[in-house]
Amino acid sequence: MNSSTDWFFWAVLSSIFAALTAIFAKIGIQDVDSDLATLIRTIIIVFILAGFVIYTGKWSNPFVLSGKTWLFLALSAIATGVSWVCYFRALQIGDASKVAPVDKFSLVLVAIFAAGFLGERPSPTDWIGIGLVAVGVIVLAIK
């Protein structure tokens, strides 16, 4: 799978597993501190990804990567870690059906950041969809 539409297949799978993440996490953090739960989850992810990379023969020497690659992967990892801590904390004290959609406000921010920093230009139809997501988050946030 490497055609120009294959991204959609993987994005749909991502959304399915993200939804399961919220449900499983909400159940799993009932009797544990959310920060400890995030650490446990992260350790499990490291082992799963290491096994996957080795099994698929994709391992290569990471020390030959450029400094720029290391910098931005490190920044991405930091952002991911902070996001997970915030997400698990929100899940522990809020409803999964509200926390997960608000978390997806990241879609709006990604579109704005991608336009500003990466030069991407979503179509007017794309912006309408992005705007609808933003409105949905606002509706969820209003009591």
C-alpha cells in the first residue's frame, strides 16, 4: 500500500485505535494515578514498537540520523509525552465521551500550524470541516 489514498486507510485505523485507547484508558485508570498509568502505557508501547521494528526488519542505526531529525523527533516525543499526561489526567476526571473529542481539537491546531509552518494550503472545503470540528469542541465545552 503506497498509493496517494493509502493515507486514509491508515488514518481510519488510527482513529479506531485512538477511540479504543480512550475507552481502555478510562477503564484502566480507575484505580491508579494517571501519571503512573501513562508511564506504564509508555513502557508497553516501547516494547511493542521495538518488537515491530525488529520483526519487520526496519531497524537501522539511529545514530547516523541528522541532528535536525534528532531535534524534531525529540521535540515530537516531548509534545507526545506532555499530551499523554494531560490526556490521561483529563480522562481520569472527565467523561471519555467529552475528553476524546476535545482532545481532537488538535486537528484544528494541526491545520493552522501546518498552514503557518509547513506551507500547506487546505482547500476551502477542508477549512469548513476543520471549522466544524472547532465548533463541535466549543459545543462540548459549553455547559
